[in-house]
Amino acid sequence: MALTRRPGGETCQETCIHADVVGRLASLIDEDGTYVELAELFGALADSTRAKIVRLLVHEEACTCDLAAVLGVTDSCVSQHLRVLRALRLVKARREGKFVYYSLDDAHIALLVQVGLTHLGHAPGASIEPLAVRAAQEA
């Protein structure tokens, strides 16, 4: 039985289940935990300061002090954001003497940022190849 809906909405005008489509799409759904993790990943990038930090680290590793200077915020502010990014495995840290340097955890993170910026029209034609090559060499 088809239900009639008002035209112009975001839903079909009639309800009709296409069993073949539903079957194919249903097979693509992973466990709920996968989507919780995915939402957390994108949630980390939903904060503009964290997105800026990740964007900077696409190009070069940097210590907390350097990131704070570029962003015009306190070391403590950057540290809190890095803690979140590190917990979600978006960034990794390495200690060198008294300094802790941060870099992206892997090239996939750079790809996420690049695709997002390209989609928004802010990075047309930009390449993440140098980062991907560097990440592959470190692995």
C-alpha cells in the first residue's frame, strides 16, 4: 500500500520499498561501533582549532609552542586539542629533548583534510603526495 506525500519534500511522494536496493545497501552497513568511531573522527575535525592544527601538520611536524604561535592561542589550548587528536589517533608525538613534536598519525588523515578542503573549494589541485611518500617511508 502506497502512502501519498506532499510534493516538493525530501521524501518520495509514495512509499515503495525496492527489495533489491535495500538488500544491496543493507549488506554495506558495518557494526554500530564503526559509525560511532567514524562520528568521533569527524567530530574531532568539527572544531575549527583542531582542524587548523591538522591542516598545519599536513605540511610539517611542529611542537606545541610553534602551533600555538601560528594559531595565536596559548600552549595550553593547543595541548588540550592535541590530547583529543592523539586519543583519536589523528596525530602522534615524538619527544626530542625538552620538546614534543607532533605529526599526523598517517597519510589517511592528510587525505581526509585535503578532500574536505577540495570539496569546499579551498585547495583545488593541491597534492598530498609529499606527505604520503614520507608516511610510507616511515612505515
